[in-house]
Amino acid sequence: IDEFGLDIPKYNRNNHFFQPNFHDHIIRNDAEHQRIKEYIIENPVKWHNDKFNPLKNNIEE
């Protein structure tokens, strides 16, 4: 396990194993949990209008 742990940063730099700028978040209460659930549900619905959607300009509104 120690060898594996030591090799992860080197592997990640070369192969992008982990997503850049990613961070974990601990859900601390029910209100936060609800907000995150709503985000997960609503996010795909908003994809058609997202600035990162490569098809955005080809979709009629």
C-alpha cells in the first residue's frame, strides 16, 4: 500500500488519473443535503444552455 500511495502523485501528473481542481465536500446538515440533491437533479436539465455545451449554438430555444 505504501508503494502505491507514493506512486499516485507521479502517475496522476503523467496520466491525469484524478480530475483537476476536484475537492471532496462533507455534507453537514439536511438543508445542505437537499440543496445538493436539487443541484444533481436540475443540472442535466440545464445542460442545453450551459456555456460548456459544444452543441449549445445548434439547439433551438
